[in-house]
Amino acid sequence: MTDSLFARRSMRLLSALALSTAIVSPAMAGIIVGTVVDATDTRALQSAQVRIVELDRTATAGRDGRYRFADVPAGSYTLETRYVGAETVRTTVTVPETGTVTANIAIGMSDTEILVIGQRANQASALSRQREADGVSSVLTRDAIGQFPDQNVAESLRRLPGLNVLNDQGEGRFVSVRGLDPNLNSSSINGTRIPSPEADIRAVALDVISSDLIESIEVRKTLTPDMDADTIGASIDIQTVASFDSRSDFLSLRAEASWNELADTITPKASLDFSTAISDSFGISGGISYYLREFETDNVEADPWVTGDLGEDYSEEIQYRDYDVERERISASLSLDFRPSDSTTLFARGIFSQFDDQEFRRRLRLDFGDFDQVSGGAGDLVTFSDTDGELTVRRDIKDRFERQRIASISVGGETETGPWTFDYQGSWSRSSERENGSVDPADFRRDFEDDGLVLQIDNSNTFIPAYNVLGGSSLFFDPAEYELNDIEFTALSDSVDEEWMARFNAGYVIPTDNGEFTVQGGVQGRWREKTFNGTIEFYENDALTLDQFVGVPSLRLANIAPAAADRRISNFFFANRGDFELQEIDSQFDSNVEDYANQEDIYAGYLLGRWDSDTLRVIGGVRVEHTENQINANTTELIEEGATFNGMVLDDDIVVVTPNSFSRSYTDWLPSLNIRWEPIDNLVFRAAGYRSLVRPNLGDLAPIFAVEQNDDNEREGEFGNPDLLPYEAWNFDASVEYYFSSNGAISANIFYKDVENFIVDFFDSDGGTFNGIAFDEAVIPINGESAEIFGFEFSFAQAFTFLPAPFDGLLFNFNYTYTDAEGTVLDEDNNPRVIPLPAASENTFNAVLGYESGPFSIRLAGTYRDLYLDELGATADADRYVQDHFQLDASARFTATENLQFFWEWINITDEPYFAYQNFNGQRRLLQYEEYNWTMKFGARLRF
């Protein structure tokens, strides 16, 4: 579609909005406004439902507890206010012919604290917001986040129905919704999209953000036209603390210590957050959080698996890895809230998070790739002798420091005047991932051939293959035998993702005899640029051997001694850079191959109609999004000595770098319909149908064409694909929810998604040409043919306050999600192959058993994720799967005084490992296995 046609259609949307509102003349009537709070006037009760009984009109309290009815005819009315876990409150109000009447409403029970603090209060708040939502959604509130033993936002989210996390080094990073790939989600902070710090994906690793600064997290699983349409999994909206969330000033201090069983060290965490009203119309809130975590990971990896001439399966390389990790998080937020008048609220909010990851990795690599057949063995025992082939043993160390940052500033507001509502927002956000000065790795190597080395590999343990030295042990364990092969030095690895956004929405309310109809429309622009710049240098120094840098490893899965000490080789390299020889060809190739810049501009507009009554809410409309990309990268070719290039046989290796540039644009029309029907109080039916999209990863789109040509003129390549189409999906949801008169709810939901153009990495071994570049083998991201996703969710939550003491303190939450997600791709022979979608887990569930009585609060939480396809191989037996994961956590709290609380947390009680494998020749064969053991925390929270 041309830009001029897009502009004309956008203007038609705005014209339709203007016409629909201009033909309506507001009647002379009054306005009802007010605030809903708990009976102690401590907290605003967001999502409390206020209903004018005589008119069947409803309003939902905002995050500051405020509600509003416009154009109410003069007369006397009854306001009925509902909130989960509390008795319905009825209030009489008299509306004048013109002007505004204020009706503030307090809700409470005999035990008024039920709405303010503790597990039951958190559950009531979350269920109230879920009940009043426009579509299918789940909510975590501020205090609920603090009740669980979670280390970051990602781990907090796994407690919600249909959500789980993908771990890195035993810590939750990426959020999976309904078992789907994290790239199919969108994430925002205070309504501003979060760009991804990482170079090649759109998914945001939410472990960067501290959970201490969060007011709430809402996961919206269905879309309305006023929402960004780029999600198939869910839209995850993180809200930081705002000044008017609380009815009174507060200052909260939290300090804790953390101890990991493997690392055997205590590390600190501390946070401060506050909210204060400078005046009735202006408030400031914010906070700061610091967390230092030290832990260890024991790891073993094997790949690729092959079958030798004797029929034994073995891995051509086994790696034993010993990790020491230090992660430091600093997060800060600040919010300014201003009410210049009763009709206008303005805000400015900012958040900054910094995540530093210092990783030392000692590694022993056993390379059997030179063997055509094993030297002997039977069953799971495989023997290799250096008389039958070259045995390469590497002992390397990585000293890598990486820093991720996320910053976001958002300003905006809302104005309500008569039947009109306007909201407006502008924002800037920036994410980055930077590495400069890392030794990654320093590689010491020894090639054994006719030296008497005999290694036996025992694969009887599926998770941890063992090695035994049957001959040549004196050479194998002598650090002086291992010469420095090279140092890979990351001079710079700089990924930056920056986005500007502006939007404006306008709505007009038309009251009727039994409800109200709203016409709403808006426009939005997003201007994004993602870049990656790398400088990788390779150095050699033949005079160095491992015995000059030896240290003591801590791996428990195998003996990897001798190994280098953490910083010894790095310090020597920095102090003696002149003694090392730069390998120019390898450095030039790696420094150019991944660089790219992708500018993505998105222009959107929408128009919707909304009907609200006591029992029925219908939201329908259409959204249009126009996308433009300008992408720059390089074709980088490494051509070895002896290869033919431009008709000539080369005498030396060369690197040829050719800049690429691609432009593209497309437009999507995205209709949606959401229905919420409540035929009787607390029984809610929902149905939704909508079209959405997910744009390809910016790194996959970049025209990064990397080719290596050997002296036999065989060309292997890894290509980006600037012609990738976005995922496009029709989505359908239907649910039923019942909210108990006590504090609880039960719900069931079915969902179906028909996805076109899903994206996978395809290994092409047949050879061909891609974008004019010839290859013999290549990995290329491609669009699959189609995919269907079907599933259902079930959720149950109950506070058993109706039971006799002491059982009235029990709480139970359980949710389960089933997802059937399959797609079709072409295999290396161009035959269709049905696969589960990457990162799609078939079964997930969460269960929480809680108890609170008086000053004591206890929780035991279990979370389960089924196995999933992690990476697609050339054939089914080369696909990489990650084993199912069940984790058990516990927490306990004791409230010593009104202001002081002590807490204890135990994470990964069952010492759940990570296991990735492939189904090779009908057996599970190890690709990666990791152990982390458990972490325990203890601390105190002081609140004024």
C-alpha cells in the first residue's frame, strides 16, 4: 500500500470520529465523581465497580480509586459498589441539573485489614482487576510480588495462569505465555514499549528489572483496538508506583541477605521506596533497589552426536564447564503526579535498570571429531585412542563482563470534560547491552597423536557422561603440555535499541436509558532504531602455556583440572598486549559479520465503539498499523588460501566486506471484538476475536550474510532474511469466570490461534543461491507455512475465611494451561515436517498453598513447565528439546510490629536442574545439563 493511500485512510478514520461526535449535542445534566477506598482510608481500591442502579450504568475505579459518570440526569440515585472479598456498599446521591456532585465510597468488613495487607488483600485486588478487565487478563499487585520468593519481574510473572519462564543460569529471564515463544509477547513499562537490550531478538529479558519497584503487572491475553497489535502470546504491562496509588504517605525500607548452596557465600539486597503528597494536587513517588547475587553453575555439554562404523553412538565433542557468576542489579524509579484541576491528571514517570553480569567459565573440551570410528568399547562405553586419530584437548577460560541497561521516560495525562475524555502520552525508551574488554575465551590446546592417550567415555548416565583416562594420564593432566592457542578479545559488543513514541486518544460518551455508548479513536507513532556494532580481535602468543596461569576449579560433575585461574590470564594479557600477535583475518571477519542497523517506524490509528451496561460490555473496532523498515548490514566473506575468488586461486586468506541496504513497508488492518457478559452478579462470560501480528526479530531481518569458503571452494553461510514476513494470527478466546462471595474465583478459558508465516531457522544442505549469494550449506531464517495453537486454561483461587479457626487462614491457588501448538516446515529434502512451535510447552501449572493468621504468613509455591522444542535441527533427531521443569519455593513472614516485618525465602528447594537433549537414534542424548542447587534469603522490611 502506498504512503498516500495509508494517509487518506487514516484521515478517514479521524473524520469518522469527528463526525460521530459532532452530531451529538450533550444534554444539560450533572456529573458524579468520587473515590473508592478501603474502610481505613489507607489504599485506593482500583477496579472497584460502581453502578448507578436506576440507569444500569457502570464505571470502574482507576488506579487512584477515582470514578466518574458524565451526563447524569438530575435526580436521586443509588450507587452500588462491588469489590472482591468485601460486602457490596450502597450509597445514595442526589444529582443537580448542572454541576458536579462528589460521592466518595469506603468499602470494608469487620476485619478491615482484609483489603489492605497480606495474602488475602493481594488476592482480592488481583481478582477485582481481573473481573473488571475488558478482556482476558491476569494481574499481579505490588504486595503480591513481594510475597513470593522471586528474584526479578520474570520470576514474579510465572505465578499467573498460563505463564512460565525460560531460565538462564537457573534464574528466570524470558516469559512464556500459554507455552509460546517469548518473542510472541510484547512488554511495556507505564504504557511505553520496552525495547530489547539483546542484539538479535525482540523479547525482553525481564530479569533486568527489579520487582521491588513495581506497583502492578497486568498480562492481557486478548487485544482491543486501542492497544498495540504486535502480540500473539500476551501484552505484559508493568506499572511503577504512582503518588496517588496510596491514600497516605509511606516510606518502606527492605534489607536482605542471600546465600547460594554451591557458592557458599552471603550477598546483599536492599531497597527503598516512598510516596508522598506535596499537596492535594501534587505528589512524588519512587524508589531504588540494589541486589548483588553470587552463585555457581556446574555444566556439561555434548554435540554433535554421530554413529561410528562400529555402531556406537558418541558425541564428537564433550565440554565440562565450571561457572562462577556475579550479577548486580541497580534499579530506580521516579514518578510525578499532578492534578491541575478536577478534570485533568498529568504524570511524568521514569525508570532506570542496570544489570551487570560478570561470568568466569573454566572449560575442558574433549574433541573426537577426527575419528571415523571409535577405538573400542561396548554399549554405553566408548574408547578413543590417539593411535587411531587425533585427539584434541582444550582447556580454556572466559572472563566476560556484560552490562544491560533499560531506561524509560514517559509523560502524559488525561482530561475529562463533559462527555469527552482525552488521553495523551509521549515517551522515550532505550535498552542496551554492552561488552568491552572481555577475554572470551583464552584457549589452551594440546593435540594428541601417537602419544599414548586413551580416553574412555561412559554414557550410561544420560545427564552426565563420565570420562576416564586409560593411558597417557601424565601428559593429559600436565598443564605445561597445553599451549595458548589464541585469545578471543571482545573489544566492543554494543547493542542499542531506542524508541520514541507519541499517541493521542479521544472518546465521547453517549448515555442511554440502560447503559452508555462510547465512540473512541486515536493515532500513534513509534520510531525505533536498533543497532549492533562489534569489534572482535584474536591474539596469539606461542610462548605461553597453561602452567603459568593455573588455578583451582570448583566443578563437581567431573575433574577438569588443570584449569586457569579466574583473572590471571586476563591481567597478563592487558599488561603485556605488545607480546601478542593480532590475527588480522579472523579479527576482520568477526568484527564485520554481525554489525547492522534497523530503523523501524510504525504509524497506527484506530476507531472503536464501546457499549457498557450493568450486564453487557461490547468493544469492537479496527486498528491499522503501517510499518516501514530501513535496514543496513554487510555481506562478509572469509575466503581461504587455495580457494578460487573472481577466477583466481588465492595465495592467502582474505575477507571481503560488502555493505547491504534494504527497504520495505507494509500495512495491516486488524479488526477485533471483545464481549463481556455478566448475567448475574459475579458470573462473567467473555468472548474475543481479533487479528494481531508479531514482526520478525530485528536481527533476523538484517541482511547479515556471512560466508566461509574453504580451499575446496565449499561455501557455508549464515544469512539474515530481509524478506521475512511478520507472524499474522487470528485469535479467539472464550471464558467463564465465577467470583465467590468470599475472596476467591474459579475460571476456565479456551483459546485458538491460527498463525501464518511463523519463523524458524532452516538448515539448507542442498546448496543454492540466497539473495544472489551461492552456498553449499546455510542456515536461513524462513517463514513456515502455517501453525495452529489450541488450548485451555483453568484457574482456582480461594481464601478459606469461612472455615473455623485455625483453618480460616488457609489460601489456595491453582492454575493449569494446556497448549497444542504445531506448525509445518520443509526439511532438508523439501518435504513437509510437522513440528511443535519453538518454546511451546504443552502443559504448565502453578500451585500455591498459603496460610496467614495474626502476625504469621507462610507460602509454599510450585511451578511446572513441560518440555519444549528449543531449536530446530536439519532432521527430527537433531532437534534440540529442553526437559520439563518443576520448581518448589517457600516463603514465610512475621509481622513483629505495625511497621516491622521479618521474612525468609527458600528458592529451588528441590534443586531442579536444566537438561537439553536430542532424540538421536531413538534415545535421549545429552546436549546440555546444568545444576544450580538452592538459594536461601532472609531479611527485614520497615515501613513508615
